[in-house]
Amino acid sequence: MSKKCVHKGCGKKYEDDNEDCVYHPGPPEFHEGQKGWKCCKPRVLTFDEFLAIPPCTTGKHSTVDDTPQPEKPPQDESIAPKAVEPAIAAPAPRLAQPTNAPPRATPSPAPPEDEDDDPSLPISTGATCKRKTCGATYSGNASREGEQCLHHPGVPIFHEGSKGYSCCKKRVLEFDEFMRLQGCTTKDKHLFVGSGKKGEETLDTVRHDFYQTSTTVIASLYLKKIKKDSSTISFTDPTTIDLDLHTSDNKSYQTSMPLYAPIDTEKSKYKIMGTKVEFELAKADGSGWPVLRADERLTGEIIQTGRAGRV
């Protein structure tokens, strides 16, 4: 009889107890808008990106959840509680004049649901349904009659300790309970591949800024969710950077960026991050850069602390 693994990031059904399991052994961490797992370093901004963080540990499947609980901040026992002072009777409050209560904010409507699968597109065996909390996998059967996709069409909502989805009213306190929330909407078929009709949105410009030292220009191009495997960045010559960037939300940005002054291409480097590309450009001549791009209008100022613009 098959069993379901309860390890975070796995959730697969298995029969062989010796089968390898790839999972997150640590608890989730949400801090100042960033999301990740305590057991590994990646941090992301959106909940969908958080669920897509690849597991970091290989072990064996289990039906017992051995994930440690999130640590609680230690209490300082040296601070003794203050003695309770006798309460002083407060003056009787003045009665407030009746006012019209402000209208309650209506919750944002659930986003439109994803499209159905295109029958002409192939589905890989083992593909997982893309709808939230469904988790069904494709078994490879030619017929898909009788499928039932139970899912949440809304977005996750975390507010003052409670957790739930915008599409239904149920709220829980613990993250494990949130991950087990049963869907509230049923569709006739799962969504394994989608329609395949979404084309990339081509961006003409992205925001940038930079600052500099006597030897280096540190520049940032702000574009979220850049796919490292399908994007290319190259220092083609000392005065040009070629960019071909693609994101996981179907956006693309291609340009040849002319630089204000030459750089040392061997010493220059870049890093793709969650919300931007960061460049560390080694100056070839040590001159000051009033702008980042050669085609930007000069202001007559040498900017040392950063300058926002668009490329």
C-alpha cells in the first residue's frame, strides 16, 4: 500500500521505504517580506517562488514529520516583573458624538484562473498540477476523463499571524496547517502544461541606478524573476554590455548598453539576484562617470552616491 511522505518539499507517494527523498529538513522562515527555509540560503519575495525553491537535502521518505519547530526568541529572565501599582480611577470619558462608520474595505477579488491544458501539447509523466494545493501528478494515461482538480484559485494571505487564501474564509495559525488547507474550488481537469499561448512581453526599458568609487562602478538593473538558465550577459567590448534577459513571468529585455567610459572586461563581473542584475564594472581609466550610459544626457555633475534613470 502506498504511503505519502510528509517531508517539506517532497509530498510524494511511495511504497519502497528505501527510496530517496529530496526535501527541506528545516522550518520555513518569513522575515521582512523575504521567504525561505532555515536549512538553506535562497530567499525570495513571492509565495510561488518560495514553493519552487528546490529541496536541499537527500534522505529517505517518512510518514512522521520531524521538522524542528521555529525557534522562539529567548526571554530575558533577569528582568523581573514590575510590581503592580494600585489603579487610579480615571475620569469618566466623554461620550463621543455618533459618526458614520467608514465602509469596510472589500477584499480583493481572486485573480482569474489559469487556462486549461492544450490537448495538442505533450504532458510528461509525473508532471504536477500547477494549481495551488492540488498536487496531483500525471500518470501517463491517455484518457483524462473523470479528473477532479480541487484547488485554491486565490492568492495566499498572511495577516497578523493568521494564514489562508483570498478565495475562501478559512484561516489557520500554523504554517503546516496552511500547507494542508484543502482547496475550495473544483475543476473538471488538472492543469499540467497550460495553453502554451502566452508569449513574452518585450520590455523597452528597465530602471537602473549606480554609484562609483575611484576604481569601480556598481550598477543595478531592476528586473524581477530573471531566469539564469535562459538569460545571457556579455561584456562584448570595453564600452558595451549585451543583455538578453528573460523572466519566469514571461517578460524579456534585450539591448546593447553603451557605457559612458571604457571598462576592464576581464575584471568586471555581474550577479543575477531576485529583483535585479548587479554589475561591478572595473574602470579602465579611473575617470568619474556623470552618467551610466553614453547616450544619456549629461547634467554637468559627477554623481558619487547614485543616480536613478532608465535604460
